[in-house]
Amino acid sequence: MGEARAHQAIDEAFSAIERVHALMSFHEAGSDLSRLHAAVPGERVILDVQTVDVLREALTLSGRTDGAFDVTVAAQLVAGGLLPAPTSGSLPADGACWKDIDMDDDRSVSLRRPLWIDLGGIAKGYAVDRAVDVLCSHGVGHACVNAGGDLRTLGEGPHRVAIATDETQPSHYPVIELGEASMATSSGRAFSTAATGPHIDGRHRSTMGLNQSVTVIAEQCMHADALTKVVMAMETQSADLLRHYNAVAYLQDAAGHWTQLGVST
């Protein structure tokens, strides 16, 4: 591949990531989510096909985890100062959850009750997948798209990835070798002294993972991204779901001990 073609592929991959952000941003006024939040309950809103894809997958995960993964926990993140409050629409109704999102077979979505949706726990992985699709369409055979905590590799490798589990001991980071795969890591340890962390268990709307680190390896980065939060919430009970997605998780507890869940590696 020539240099000009390579730069074009990279530029288009970045554009694909930027488009996902523009569509699914929680706070951008023109995003699909902002338009949905501004709609009155029952009003049908036509969303972009990419937003629909991510939202549909999020609701599938909500159903498979009995609501542990729930993109409607944004109200808790706003209350904790981790997200800005939307400037239009109604405040979320008490008890509103993923079951209040009504999706048609097309691109039409409505909310049965006022609520706020945050796709931050799944959309970044989806953006990585879209960037990889662009690179593949240009014939790129070896690459790594790294969005900070979420990455996907192209080519057999080995691709060596260090997991930053303890910033006080950077020489002791565990290393995972990947072939063509996606990998995501989530941790709440930077928020361990705060009242609210960035990860919320949707079943009881409480902060989780303040003393945990979870790394998931899966085929698609969207799944790896979302499954890190599932493992935080469900721990060993997430094993069957990990196997469903042909994924493996490495869970580190507060004492530094590791547990492997899901498929064998």
C-alpha cells in the first residue's frame, strides 16, 4: 500500500470515529441522544442507523443481564457530576429504565417515560469497530486502533498489550498477547475515594467496580467494551454470557487477585 493510500485510510478511520461521537454524544446538542431526550414520551424519533445498531445491542445486553447493563443510568452519572445535565427535555422519571425504550423494526425510537441515555459504556468500542471496517475496506492488513481502554487489532500478531492496573508499579503491568481480536479494560480505581464512580449497576443504580479492574477480549470491540461493565456487576455469574459472545474476561479484585471467566484462551 502506498503512503497516500495509507493516509487516506487513516483519515477516513478517524472520520468514522468522529461520526459515532457526533451521533451518540450525551451532551452535543445535535446528537441523536439529545434529540431523543428532548422528545416528549411516546414521540417517535428517527435515529441514524448506527445509533440504532448500538442502542439495539445495548438493550439486548440489558435483557440478557436482567438490567445489570443499562444505558439509562445517565441520571446517576449526572447526579455524581460525571455527565452534564441535558439542557432540554424533562427530568428522568423515578424508576425509568431500559424497558422504557421502545424500538421499532426500522429506525424509529420512543421513550415510554422521560429518561436519559448514555451510550458511553458501549459506543466507544463500536467506534473502534467502525474504524477497523474502514481500514479493512482500504486493504490494510496489519493495524491497531486504540481509543484509550478500548482497542482492536488487525493481523495475526502477536500484538502485546499491557494492562495498566496499578499506576504505582508501572513495571509490573500484566501483558496480554493478541492475534486479531478486540480488548477493553474498565476500572473504577481512579474514583475509589469519590462518592460516585463511572460504572453503575443498572439493577439497583449503585456505583460498582471502585476497587476492581476488568479486561475483556472478544471479536468485536463493542462487545468487549460493554462486557467489562457486565463482569463488574455480575462477576462469576457473567461466565455464560461471556461464552455466548466467545469472550474471555480477566477480573482483578481489590487484593490484586485475578479470576478468568468465559472461554479458554
